[in-house]
Amino acid sequence: MASYRRGRINDAVAKELSIALREARDPRIVSALVSVTHAEVSADLKIAKIYFSSMGDKKEVLSALRSASGMLRRHLAMTLNLRVTPELLFYADSSIEHGAHIAELLHGIESAKADGGEENE
């Protein structure tokens, strides 16, 4: 499968799962503000790794997503025209928290340089 086709499938799966999560009725998903950050579908379309971020407890959200995987797969089967509807594997994505931590460290270094520069003058 060409890489551009797999990229389009990854984007379509992530988009449709985001729509399906907005329609979810599970309070663990709704209250945690879950969003799909990235999707990776295997070359044979049998497995899709879904990366998500949330504001709530990640373990609780992960169990809620696993229990809702049947509904989410059905949504994908109805909306996407794929040969096989992939099995969904969910992973918590901590890249947003990691980026915020790095930004905080950089801001701390910048403010330390500013404070150090004023003392020398």
C-alpha cells in the first residue's frame, strides 16, 4: 500500500473516531474531554493504534475506550469504505504534557538568565 494512501486512512480513522467520541454516552468519556491525537493503521488494515489525550484519569478513560471499542468499530465500518474494519488498540498520548513541561523548563531558563543578567549590571 502506498504511504500516501495509508496516511489518508490514518487521518480518516482519527477524524471519524473523534466524531464518534463526541456522540459517546459513557460519562467516563464525556466528562474527561477525550480527543484523538493520532491513528496508525497497519498495512493489512487489521489493527489500528489510536492515541488519545484526555483531561481525566487516563486509566479510567482507557478502560472506557476499550469497552466502547465495539461501538467505535461499528461507526468506522459504517462511515469508511475499508476492506477490513481494524481492531482498535488505545494508547494514552502524553506528548501534550511533555511539550508543556519542556516549555515550562525553557521559560524557567529564560527567566533565570534575565534575573542573572540584572544582577551583573
